Amino acid sequence: MPHQEFERHRPRLFALAYRMLGTRAEAEDVVQDVYLRWHEADHAALASAEAWLVTVATRAAIDRLRAAQRERAHYVGPWLAEPIALDALPHPRPGPAQQYEFAQDVSLAFLAVLERLGPEERAAFLLHEVFDCDYQDIAAMLGKSAAACRQMVHRARDRVRAERPRFTVSPERHRALLARFAAAAQLGEMDALRALFAEDAALVSDGGGKAVAALRPLLGAARVARLYHVLARQRRHQDERYEIVEFNGEAGLLHYLDGVLVTAYAIVGDGEHIHTLFALRNPDKLAGLREISGGLSQGE
């Protein structure tokens, strides 16, 4: 049945579109576009339903990303991807294989690096490096030669490796580092905060003009520590809570003030120090995380 065939591939199409576009709504729009075109297609003439669906989704995502990049050029402050949890996906929960696929290379840090790639370069890189497509298939999807696609992937791979710090940290140490940050940020102790960050630490904060956030990345351990020292003093009369939860394939931190989710944090760390702290403060991007519960709360 055509509907069942499409539903079988829906998780993969969404995973590709989300990695391309960085927001759930835009990824859902791509999947819906593909769904409509699928029902108009001559299924008997297709050599591979999966190849056809991935091709249509890739081309739709490229077109949407070109438009999105023009809009993001006017975004207030740094633009970060919308965080997303598997439990909050808009379609039926994928099976174990699809869950693993979604969790790989979907961290906010990885998506931030992908923002520096052009639309076709981003698509070629994701199709080859994440979705294991060969160069001939990518060439057919993008309407380019296999050699040109190979060169695009090579350039993109070099850029991603150069700009994406890679640390081998166990999930337990990652969670412990998040808990240390939560405790230090809540108390506002300068020594604890200063010891938490690597010397070249960076804070990248996305408020989108709708929440208070730095308009440029804040660089250096001392500056980042000072900020959270000041913020703790400003919040001392508010009911404050941190909760460690899973989103974008790894543990992150949700920060509540007076019962309202105000920030979602993701980190890049080496197990002892935070090298990059991503702070999602745009309330529109927090909508999908507001119902997450059952995580490990600060103090447990």
C-alpha cells in the first residue's frame, strides 16, 4: 500500500529534513510536501520508493534552506537549531534502528557547524556521512556529477572536522558536568564557575529578540563565569530549578524560573571542563521541550 510504504520511510525523511533545516516545523513541512507528491506519483514506474522519497525530500529541503538562510541573515543574535526529543516527534515513535539513526550526529553543536555549509554542500555531506548514500546516488539527487559530489563532501568534511571539537566522554561524565554547571550557576560562586569552564570557553546564546541573550558569542572562561555570577545574584528571590533531560541525542539541561522553562542548555565538554555552552532562550524554540519530564533533576 502506498500509504504504508510512505509511513515506513517517514522517520528517515524527517531525520534528514531536520538535520538540513534545524527546526521541527520546517522539517514537518518538507515531509508533508513529499507526502503530497508521493500520492501523485506513478508508483509502478519507480525503481526504488526509498530513493525517490529521499530525492524529493532532499530537493525540497535545499529549497527551503535557501529561503531560510536569507531570513536567518536578519535574525537577532546567533541562530541555533530548535532542540527536539524523540518522544516529542510528530509521527509514531520510530523503532530502535531509526532511534539510533536519529540520535547520531544531531547534537546542537553539530547542527551549529552545519549552518556554515551551503545548502547543496550540507545535503551532500549529510547524505554521504550520516545516511550512507554513495556518490552516484547523491549525484542523481542533486543533478551533479559524482566527482563534484565527492569534492563537496570532502570540503564539507574538512570544515566540520576543523570546527567541531570532538571529545570522547561517557554519558555519565557528560551528565555529571551538566550537574556541576547547574549547581554552580544556581549558587553563583565565582570560583566554582571559573573552574568549570575551559580557558577558551564560549557561550552561544539564542534569544531571537524574544528573550534576553548575548548578541554575539561570549568568549573566555572569566567572562562566562562572571555572567552567571551576576545572573545568580539577580535571581536570588526567584524559585529556580534545573533538570537534566535527553534531547538531540544526548543529555541537556532545562532551566526553570518560577515554574517557567526559560533556557535549554547543551554543552561540548571534555568531562572536566565545558568548552562550549549553548543556551536556547528563544521561547518559540523551547515549545517542544516544555512537556518533557522524568529527567534527573538537580539535587537528586
